[in-house]
Amino acid sequence: MTNENRDQFKPEDHPNDHFIMTSVVGSYPKPKWLNRMNDLYEQEDGPVDEEDLQEAEDDAARLITNEHERAGLDTVVDGEMRRNEMVEFFADRIEGYEFNGPVKVWGHNTFDKPSVASEVEYDESWLVDEYKFTASVTDRPVKVPITGPYTLASWSFNEAYEDEEALAYDLAELVNEEIEKLVDAGARYIQIDEPALATTPDDHQIVGDCLERIVADIPEDVRIGLHVCYGDYFRIYPDILEFPVDEFDLELANGDYEQLDVFKDPEFTKDLALGVTDVHVAEVESVEEIKENIKKGLEVVPPERLVVSPDCGVKLLPREVAYGKMENMVTAAREVEAELDAGEIDIDAPTPADD
């Protein structure tokens, strides 16, 4: 059996008959010099102007995209080199949001939590230029991560709408508009990030309704994934199978796959993008360890519906560790494919013949 929506990303010179697509969730460690350039840009009357910063961001995006290629990834991202934070970045580009100063989130980290002061409106494109640049410096398919409307609403102060749900629905219309522009620019792989769903799982119906609005009129050959960070997945499964997405990107390595069985009954009917390296551990897992993690995914879905990636964004890891995890992950995926070709792996997941 083939999976046309996923197999469009299979390289023509792929070495094996089986194909387990390798990808990343999005963020990647920024080069230290880019952080320094950002600091200098923020200084009043500093030595770095907007043109200097854009050149530095272009250089960093080119460098990290190339790093993803060298690791062997089937689909690449620029590591979100132009983004500061997953909510703040988008709120800064949406009419109706304003900023009132940073809020402490964990440890010594702060988050410039925005407020919705008036009805949200779409202004200029958020990601099209980023996508076009990344696509211009690679021959590989580019995945575009975009923060979803539920998280954009949930992680903001709401001062303009009757409730969070109404805000999320309006934001979903804006996300839909942005994705349509990305598709027109050539994007064929969009990942909606909804980490807030894992922290407030009782609102999964709102997320589903938002997704219906987001994917309206999006062509079928555009792959839509939903990334949900670690949480109590049993509280949202199997309801999420009704969401209009092609794949669910789940953070399971961090929990040592304790929740894997959640997705076995009832049958998981979507594609599974499985986290197979733990982004909370600053050590590179061996190829053999990652192969065992990949095989856990084959307990839930057959190979033609499996994608593998790190659990989440890797931006907080040392860069050499992030690269090592990706490189070993790709090697592990290719070895598992070869073993599947040779009939050396028993597949526990339901197959189409069981239907």
C-alpha cells in the first residue's frame, strides 16, 4: 500500500522500497552570532540595523537548512531562525495584539505575553518570505510550522472578545488565510502547532472546529500535520481522530512511550509522526536506541503511515547534540526500512488487509 500524501516527499533516489519519512518539528539552536546580532539590533542607536539583521538571518537560515540536509532529513525547516517565540512572533504580526512587557514562565525564562486589545485582523503575510527563502536554498521539501489559533488565543490575555473560543475562531480564519498564501507560494507540508491542547485537553472540540476553518479550501495534496506536546493524551483520544489533518505529531519519547497503548484502541486511523528522540536529554541516543523507538511506532501504524522526528523543537539543546540526534535518527530510519524490505521486522499494527 502507498500513501500518496506522504510519498510525494520520498526522494527519487531513496535506497529502500519502504519509506519512513524523517522530519523535524521546527525550532533548532540558533548560531551564537545570530543571538549576538539580535542583541545589537535591540540596542537603541546600536551598530546593527534592519538590513544587517536580515542578512544575518538569511545566513543562519541557509546554514541550518544545509545542516538538516547534511543530516539526511527528507523534509527540512530553516530551524525558525527568524522567530523569537512561537506566540510572540505571530502576535507581533497580527493587528489587534499589543505587548505590555514580559511575564515569567519557568526558571529565569520570560515570555512577552501579548494582549488582544481589539478584534484581530490579517495584515501582512507572516511566513511566505521565510518559506520562499528556505525553498530557494534547498532541493528538499520544506515543512512550514505555524502556531495554531487555539494556542495563540490561550497563551494571550483576552481583553477584546467575549471568550477564548470566539478569539480562537477568528484567529483560525487568519491562519487559513496565511496557509492559502503559503500554498500559492508552493508549500505542500504545513504543521499546525497546538501545545496548549496538551495543557487544556477538555477544549479539544474547539481545536477541531478551528482546524475545520483552517483547512477549508486547502488542496488535498497539501499535507497538514498537528503537533501536540506531551500531555495526557488519553483525555483527547480517540476524539482527535475526527480532526481534519493527515498526521498527528506526538511527543512520546519523553515519557518513555508509557502512553503508546492509548493509540492502539480504537485503531489509529491517521498518519503517526512519532517522536523518537528525547529533546529534554542533552545526549545523542544511539542508532540502536532510536531503531527500537521507531519500531514502537509500528505497533500503532503500518510503515506507510509512519513519520519520525525528534519529540519537539530542539532549540534548547547544544547544537552538536541536536545535529547528532537528527543524523542518528535518519540512519536508524534507513536501517529499519531495509529490515522491513528484508522481512526481518514483524509489524504489529493493523494493516489494510485487516479492514
